Amino acid sequence: MIEDSAVPARDEHAQFPFSGQPHAIVERDSVRYTLLGTAHVSRASVDVVRAAIASEAFDAVAVELDPQRLQALTDPDALAKLDLVKVLREGKTALFAVNLGLAAYQRRLAEQLGIEPGAELKLAALDAKARGLPVHLIDRDVGLTFSRALHSLGFWGRAKLSAALFASLFADDEVGEADIEKLKQGDMLEASFSEFAEQTPELYEAIIAERDRYMAAKLRETSGAAREVLAVVGAGHLQGLAKHLRDETRAPHLIREELDTAPKKSSVPWFTIVLTTFVLGGFAWGFWRGGVDVGTDLMLYWVLLTGGLGALGCLVAGGHPLSIVAAFIASPLTPLHPALASGTVSALVEAWVRKPIYADFMALRDDVQTVRGWWRNRVARVLLNFFLTSLGTAIGVWMGGARMLGKLFA
């Protein structure tokens, strides 16, 4: 039997001071789940979480965190342990930049409000562990959530979202009242994407609705021998989480597996095939129609334009001479082979030649908030190298393609 009740709490928990904090109680499979809705920027939420765990009314604690977010909250040296070369090789550079944007946003909140965003989640995990209670991290991996959210948007939606997050790295103004209110309702990711989540149902689905389903499934999977489970989650998840925990009939591992995978890209790289066919076909047509002079001119123009603009982007990013050379060589080949992405190649060379040191990682969150800091910090400069080289190459590809069409149909 599945049973759900909301405020006020059951008599068994009458001794626990909810202090007006939103909560719900769901009973399922002989386990009672007390879902405590918190605000991620509220001292009251911190106090209620501390009191709940101290009440000894629960024998397990679940928290709206994944291992990566917990490490970021509890380990000040987490960034310094990052393998930047591995990030580049695995194609996670954009995701790393997004995480930096969120970190900068959270820092502005902490400075403005005087409390660390997510402090109540951190407290729940640490207090429960200190008392010997099992701690379950029930949220989906933040990187996977970003991937699914971005995949749900079209090209321009992804571009707008990426630009907004990148711009947030430089922002030093106060966080608006509307965003703070969202945080009081309790979800950091929704507040970070507030402008887009309101206008884009697909984004809301990935950031809020899917995580409600995922966390409900994780709760059912991880309860184990516990009979009284306290789940500390953002208040924005309270209603959806209670609903799925109460009503869902599918096996939890099936739900989690469905939501725990990144959207698959097409097995056929159609864009690369079309672009490669166009470029190589254009060269062949040039040689056939105009002879050696026209064909050579098209190839030379392509190499100089894509390679030159890719190298220029690297130069503007303050790249090492070897990184600039790598950008020039890789840029003409990028459209023909996605594994040779010019931004990745030049960034890898930059990270190898000017290997970031511990101090660069520790100063990263401060440095990325100033324009000068991006060029001073070696980690930030690698990211700049990646983005500006890629941008230069992309512009070169469009200009080179336009030049080729003009020559062929002149």
C-alpha cells in the first residue's frame, strides 16, 4: 500500500520541529520517506535540516546531490585535482566551462546573501555521516543533466544558453530578486537556467521533471534496510518527487537506466559527410573545370582562410606559438574529420606546453570573473584557446565555402 500525507507531519514526528518548512511524507513498501523541502539560500533550511538529523527519528538520509556536486561543496581543492588534459581529450571542455559558469553564479550568491548556496544539502550529508547514518546521493550526475538539457534545444537555443552561461563568468552585478525567489523555492539548476527554463518546456523537462522521476527511483532503490528515510531536497522538487514516489509502478532500475544515459548521436555523421563531399568535390570540380590553376587556388584559399582564422583565434587567446601552429594545421582538416577538432588540438598543445599549476586551479574562480584574469590564468587561457580557435575555424569554413561557390559558379 502506498500512502502520502503532507503538512502537518504525522504524530510519530510531532517531536520534530518542521518550523513551517514544506514537507511531505510518503509510505511505500514498508518504508516511510519524509521529504523535506528546503531553500538553497536559507539559514532557516539549514537549521531545520540540522534539527531533523539530530532528532534521531531517521535511520537513513538522502540528499539532492550527485558525487560531483558534493565534492564541489565539501572539497575546496576539487578543481586542483582536475585532469585538464583528460577533460580536453574526452570532449568535455564545454561542460567544464558550464560548471565554471555555475560556480561563478553561486559565488555571487554567497557574497550577496551571506550564505553558501546548497549549505543545507552539504550539512545534511556531513551531519548524517558524522552520526553514522547511511547517506544516499540521489540526484542525477550534473554533467548528464546538462547534456540532456542541451540536447533538448535546437542549435540557436544551445547557442543562446551557452552564451548566457559564458557571460555569467564575467558578471559581477547582484543576482536579481526573481532568481533569488526561485532559489527560495529550491532548485539551483532551475535558477541558473531561469530565463530559458521558463520559456522552454524541453529544458524544464530535463532540469526538473526528469530529476523528480530519477530521484524517486533512486530513493526506492537505495532505502535498503532503512524504515525511516529523511530526503533533503529543494522545495521545487517536493510535489513532483512525492507524486512519483507514490504513484510510479515501474521497477526503479528501469526508470533510472532510462534517465541515466546521454542522448545518442546519429551513428552517421551526416553533417561531416555533406561538408566533406562539398569541399573535396569543390576541389575536384575546380581542377576539372578550371585546370590546375583554379583547383590549386581553391585549395590554397581554403587552407589559408580556415587555418589563418583558426590560428588568429588562438593568437587572440594568448596561445603559445606551438599552439598557434597546431591550430593552423588542424583547422583546414576539422571539417573533414571531427576527431581533429582544431580547438581541441590547439588547447591540448597549450595545456602540454604551459601546463597549469596548482595555483592556477585555486585562483580560477576568481580569475574568470575579470577579463584580464582569463589571459593570466593558464586554465582559463586553455579554455579561451579552445573556444576562440574553434570560432575562428568555423568562420573560416563558412567564408571558404562561400569563396568556393563563387569560384565554381562564376
